[in-house]
Amino acid sequence: MVALKDISTIDAPRIDLGLPAGARVIVAMSGGVDSSVTAALCKLSGYDVVGVTLQLYDHGVAIQKKGACCAGQDIQDARRVSEAMGFPHYVLDYESRFTEAVMDDFADTYLMGATPIPCVRCNEQVKFKDLLETARDLGGAAMATGHYIRRVEGPDGPELRRAYDAGKDQSYFLFSTTKEQLDYLRFPLGDMPKDEVRRIASELGLVVADKPDSQDICFVPEGKYASVVERLRPGAATPGEIVHVDGTVMGRHPGVIHYTVGQRRGLGVATGDPLYVVRLDAEKGQVIVGPREALLIKRIGLKEVTWLGDGTGEEAAQSGMPLAVKVRSTRPPTPAHLVWDEGWAVELTDPEEGVAPGQACVFYSADDAHDRILGGGWIANTQSALT
């Protein structure tokens, strides 16, 4: 490990967070390489760094798995990085808040027949809400995180932009960041490729330099989300019918929590042609299946919308503003326009498959680069392209 007196010789960029020299910066440290390098860069650049790690859950509530964030080993790794770089580090117990805002929401959303994104809820309800307030209480002039996204000063204040490293861009998961939060947040890694981040960690001798990135949902072991839902809500999942879009009852299922929109395998029913889960009706306890073309969606109704664009979002929607949207984190932005019809909606230029309630619809600028994030909302309902 590099001694503290030697860090000034390290080949690492000095970053400008738009703050006075020596200003206190609270760094959210998950124990991974990204947040560790974020903290290190802030320290090397002359800021008064305070590292904060959240303890989000214990082994009794959720099954810990290798590669998860905010686990026991991660807390130790964050502490060791802080000691090596010479800044204080605190561990805050956010377990009850995480359980209520993220895990309970995860279980209840599945039981309602929707597909949640707990990582967004964690950013929205815990990291960028409760932790941000704690950062202010600690005297921080700003809070920095290791997210791959860019904060750019625009003519009307800070704007959220996609990361330089397109393969690591996390804009889909940060759409609900508010303008007020963005004013306080900093993302030092937004202009850097991942390889450079690991090189800096190695140069500094950080224990996390070769640590694998966290994968999937931190409290869901091996992607077995249904088992977590059953653990959090024992007995809540009830069997029901598998129904074809033409109304034909095709079989039975053990509970809607075992299915997601777009699913093809493991349906337990068969015809001559492939069948897909088209939608879930939790109230009736039905899994509705149909041919692939039945997955095509042309209109998306939204709720809990956050607007980061210019002017007001209602004005943008009422004017039918053109933009691009992502309805899955792994898909590229696709052309669309906003609609206001007693609430927010999006009309897709080309229908999309597998648009699921509970997921996010994230707004991007309509230019060719789709670089600026204009906000987004949670998918409340969808309208088929076949109607």
C-alpha cells in the first residue's frame, strides 16, 4: 500500500468540483473501486474529504451474496481505503430506512404485478435523500459519488449528462435526481473510462483496485427475486390462471411474482407458436400471454415524474416536446414525444417490446447524441400498438 506521504507523486488527475480549495466534500463510499477512487481524487485535489458508508441490510433480513454492494466486507474495504488516504470515515446504520424504502417497495411492487428497479429507489429514497441530508449536517459543501454520469454547468444551472464511458453510463438509474439535489451533487468519474479508474486505484495501492464490480441487486441472491419476495411477504403470492390474450384459459401459475413482462421460458404452457408474458393482472391473479407482436407498446403512462429539462415539465408535455426515451437500462434511447392527457405520457415513434409497469421511462434530449438527461418517470400503464 502506498504511504500517505507518497500520494502526491501519483499520476492521477486533479479534479475541479467548482468549490473553494479545502472545501469539505462528503463522499458516499460503497466499498467498491469507483467510490474509492472518487474519494481518493477528491483528497488528492485538496478537498477536505469525509467518507461515509451505509450499512443497508444484515444477514437476517436478506441473503448476502458475493459481488453485492454495501455488505460487511465492503464496509471494511471502504475503511481501509480511508485510512490509506488519510481522511475520516463513518459507517451509518440505514438498515431500517433501506428495508422500508427499498426492500418493502421491491416486494410490494412485484405483488402488484409490476417489475421494480430497487437500485433507482435506493438512489432516490436513501442515497440522494437521507444521505444527502446527512452530508449537509456534516458540513459538506457537496456530496460526491462514484456514479458514471456527468454534471455539467448549463446556462440555467447544472445539467445531467451521459457518461463519457458509454458502457458504464448510469443515467438510467439516476433519472429521479432533482434539480436541487443536482446542485449539491458531484460525479468525478463521469468523464473517465473505467480502465483509467482501475489504473488510478492500482497506482494508489488501494485494496479495491482489482475488486469485481457489484452485480445485479445487492439483496437478491443469484437473481432469485421471487424467493426474496416470499421471504419478505410470506404467503402473499397466490396461484391463478394463465390466460391467452384471446381470453382462453391455458393453465395455472403459482403466483404473478414468478413472471415478468416479455418472459418466454418457464411459462408452463405451450402452443404451436412461442408465447410471451404480455402483462400481469395482480388484481385478478392472471398472467396474460400471447404472441410476440402483442408485446409491442406505443404509449406509456407515467407517474412520479422528475423534470430536469428547461422550463416546466408540464409545458414541455403539453407542447408535445420531442425527445428520446429508454424503457430498459440496456437499450439505446429511442425517439418519442411527450404527451399531456390528465397526466404524463410518452408516445413512441416506433413501438417497443417488453415495456413493463414498475420500470422507468427515462427522458433524453432529442439530438443525435441523446446526451442530456431530461428526467423521467415510473411506468404506470401501457397501451398496445395493436389497439
